[in-house]
Amino acid sequence: MRKIYLLILVTVLVLVGCTNESLHFKGESEHWKGINTANIAGTREDGQFEFRFKDGVKMKKNLEINIEGRTGDSSRTASESDEPVITMKTTCSGCSVTKDSDVFKVTIKWDHNVESFELK
């Protein structure tokens, strides 16, 4: 009888450890909208930040995007960009993964402009 309980316990633990979770964070400023999607499986995370320039396709010079979060910081720079959507992929394995209560502070600089907002 104990073997059955042990087998059930091990099966439940394995199933809980294999659970995948998908988290979504959103935020915006006057000129930018941001989204972060994080797909989590145990201690592995694959994600993507997307930043959309609200004014459509427009040349942006000296673009700099900085993201501060509990699990680390990310940045991207470009001397010129006319992309309406800027994508930044993230991946880690064996790391401290994103939680649904996390908040990401985003600062975007371009053409002598600076805007900050949070993704929640």
C-alpha cells in the first residue's frame, strides 16, 4: 500500500514540475506601447519584449531601450531605426524566472526624447 502512495506522490510531483506557464505584461507612454510575454517551464524561460512606436513608421535616431526587472536588466541600441515594432527576445535556463507579480521599468530614448513606463 505504501508503494502505491509513493508512486502517486512521485507522479504528482513530476506533473507539477512539468507545468508550463505563460505570463503577459503591458504598459505604455505617450509615444510607445510595450508588451512582455514570458513562457516558463520550471527553471527555463523563453520570452519576448515588443515595443511599438505609436506614430507608425518614422525614423528614430539614437534609439536606446533599457529594461530593468527583478531577474536582470536588458538593453538595445540602434543609431537609426524605422521599425514600427522593436523586438527583444530573452532566454534563460536554470535561472530565476519571471513571476506574475513582477514589474519591468522601461526607459526609451530617441531623437533627444526620453519616456519611461512600466510593464505590469
